[in-house]
Amino acid sequence: MICAFKRDNALCEPDPGATAPRQYACRSGCGNTVRTDTHARQLRERADEIDQLAASAPGPLGQRLRANADRLRETADAHDTTAQTAEALT
């Protein structure tokens, strides 16, 4: 994930006048978030790895792992739905 930092949109609550995000306070759903097709592919690959772990995990743990994998896939799907080409942005 890449941050296209705009202080007024940032969910990381940067200090007034900040010119960069609070690196360790990044939050899901921030309007400054940018993902590439590579990021989406990596999210799906990680989801597949987590599903493999879930297959051998006991009940509740396996369910949490599968839910995490589902969230990663949803994020990748959201990227695919809203992605714009670099040419379209210029």
C-alpha cells in the first residue's frame, strides 16, 4: 500500500502542518491509500496462504483465519473494481 499523503484527508491524525503521514498510525479506509495491481495480487496470494493455515487449525482459530483471508480478498476485489490506469489519472 502506498500513501498519497494529503493531511486534510489523513486518518493517521498527523500534526498540524505535517508534510508526511504518521507512518505507524496508518488506518484502513483512509482516502490517501493507493494500491497497485501488484498489491492486489499479493493480497490474494497471502489470503491463499492463510487459507492453507486455516485448513489445519482448530475450529475457532480456523474460522478467524478464514475471515482474515476473506477480508484480504475483499480489499483486492475493491481495488479491481475501482482501479484506474495511470493514463486516466494524468
